[in-house]
Amino acid sequence: MTGAGLELGGEADRVARVKPLPLLRAALLLLVVGAFQTAPAVIKAVVPDHLAEARAAMGRQDYDGALQALDSLLKEKPDHPEARLWRGRLRADRGAYDRALEDLDEAVRLAPENAEALAVRGYIRHKKKEFDPALADFNTALRLDPLNELALYCRGLLNGGAGNFLSSLADLDGAIQVNPKNVPALQARGQTRLLRREWKEAEADFGQCIELEPKDPISYTGRASARMGLQEMEGAVADLSKAVQLSPGETRPLVQRGYVYAGMGKKAEALADFEEVLKQDPKDETALIGRAEIRRADRKFEEALADYSKVLKEQPGMIEALLGRASVYYVGGQIEKALADYGTLTKRHTGFAQGWNDYAWLLSTGPADGLRDGKRAVELATRACELTEWANGAYLDTLAASYAEAGNFEVAVKMQRRAVEFSDKESQETQEEIKSRVALYLDKKAYRETPPQKDAPAAKKP
């Protein structure tokens, strides 16, 4: 199995960032202290001074001192598997993954049945993006010890990153059963449930995290996302405001709150959040898109166009920026530029149905006589319908308009009636528009859209 790990708050930055290091450090402390408590005589018989130093240092969270003691121990006894394991953990905690992996390779060689050593090596391999070897280590560790918390947690992240959400949930459930207070595992499970649109369950997971660690902003941003899914916008704003308070200088909660405010129709508050983010990072794409959308809604088209273009300079294929800029071009009568953006969108994102649909809509219904192309529009709209399994009323409406532009009114009527059948999820106004076009095509007339003069057209939703 290959694929990126479940980065919660990185690029998919979808909601929250899960950091496994606190769990690793806590496990290390328990392992070291536990080993001294359960077998003091054996340890003292090997090298009493250095292990005692390591124990004392770990007990007071002096990781530099612990590392020095383990270095001394391994100079005297390089084949000490426990010392290799502990030092490897400490090195991983500092991000020195190559050196940590050297220690863990030795620890596994010296004690191949040590599930904890395998789990830690898998964790390090995961951090180094060596996903297949990491998965092999986690699987072996769990065969030896089905309740190994670190292996369950990390394999859950790996499965989630590969899109295997059910397997991810099973592993994370296991880690949480072993340790109900495992906040990183609860956060990861909450994130996975967000991706599955299980809003209530995700809200509960992040709420439990907040009870356990009330000063962790990650859990507040996660719960805010769950509350957004539940349409509990005021609660989402409260959580994001708490996250902003707990993480000064961090822009993600501000951006997210800006989008929530925008969804609530509070444009001034949304704009203030986006502007604050852009003071800190003028190239923040999500804040630029948010500000562009507000400017477009306020009919400040030139300013909106500048924001979209700034994003596309850095990320030429960004979906939201291409859709937004195409819409602004359309309003300004720059139809060729709008068509060019839709062309870029469909080339870069072949599985994005809305891009095909909106491109076809402009080619089939646009006001510029010389730029309409019914035949091409049929091809584009057909692709949008295929991607949505012929069950999206708005896209079927576009396909019917395309057939009408191509002069095939018999099929246009057939598709329009199917569009009526599948338009129940559209607004009442849109449903009435779709119904009205049946009579138009029966009269063998194509549909023409007049571009709005003061606002951008609303893109058809997927």
C-alpha cells in the first residue's frame, strides 16, 4: 500500500493537524519508568549508573540528560536493545529521523519480537514517507501485540491518508480503547469522521479532546468544522474564536472563521478576518479567495479579479480561483477569457464535474454568437453527467441546452424532462426555470442567457 499519511491540517489542511510526538514522548516516559519499576535488579546488573541517570532524567523530563546517559550506555554496550529503542525515540522526538532509524534498525535486529521497537520504527518510516515499510512494521507489531497503542494509532493515520477510512476508524477505535485519553487518536478519528460527513460523531470526538486538553486549538477547529456540517454556525464561530485566542499568530482559525462568517452573510466580519490573515501572509490563497468572493458579491469586480489572478500566479490550477475568475470575466463581457479559464479547469481537473458543466453552459447559452458551439457543448455536458451518474438535474439541464444549441431538439426535450425529474435538490426558482425550458425546446428554440450587468452568475452546483 502506498500513499501519503493522513496529514490533518497540512495541505488537506482540511481541519486540524494531528501531532503524534506527544504520544511518542509520553509512551517513552512510561516505558523507561516502567522498565525500572518492573525489573530494577536486572537493569542494575547491566549498567546501573547510566540507566539510573536516564531514568532520573526522563522522570524530570530532561531529555537532553536522558540522551547523554543513553549515549554513554551505548558506548559501553552497543548491543543493548532497550537503550537503542529509547535513544531512537528521543531522536525521533527531535526530528532526527535518519539517526533515529539507525537506532531502531539495531533495536529490531537485537530483539525482532519486540512489538514496541517495530511500532516506533514504523512511526519513523512513516515520518520519512516510507509508507510500505512503515505499514509492514505496524502489521508485524500488531501481530505480536494486538493492543500496541502506537502501532494502532499510526496505522490508522496511514490508512486514513490512503482513503481507507473504515480501516482507519477500526485502528483508531482500537488505540482509543487501549487509552481512552489518547487525544491525538481522538483528533484523528474526529478528522476521519469529518471526511465521512459524520458530523455528530466528529463533534463528540473533538468535544472529548477539549475536555481532556482544553487549551489545544486543534480540537476547537475540528469541532468547528463538525458544527459547520451540522449548520450550527454560531457554535462554529465560538469554537474558532477560542482557537484564535489560543494560537496567536496562527492564521488557519482566522481563515476558517472568515468563511463561516461569509456563510452567515456577515461580510464585514469575514472580510476583517481575511484582511488580518493577509497582513501576516499576503500570498495566503484561501484568504485571497475568500476576499475575492466578498469583493465579487460587493460588485468590486476589478479588485476580485486581482485577487483571483494573484492566486493563479502561484497556483495556476486552483479550482476556486479559476471558477471565480471565469465568472468575473463573464460578467465583464470577456467571454473568450472566461472560456479559456474553463478550458484550463477541465484539462487540469478531469474529474471535476462542475468545470465541465459550467464550460458547456457558457458554450451553449452564452450571448456571444460567434463563440457558441453546440457540438462541443454536448461533449462537455455529457462528461459532467457521466461523472454524476446522470442524476444531477442542473447538469442534465445544461446537456439539454447543449443539444438545443446543436439543433437536436428531440433529444433536448428528452434530457430536459429528465432534468426536471432530478431537480428536486435545486432551489424552487431553479426548478421552475428548468421546467419552463421544456416548452422552449418543444417550440424548437434554443435557450440564450443574458449576462447580468451588476453581478456574477451563480455557478451551477455539483
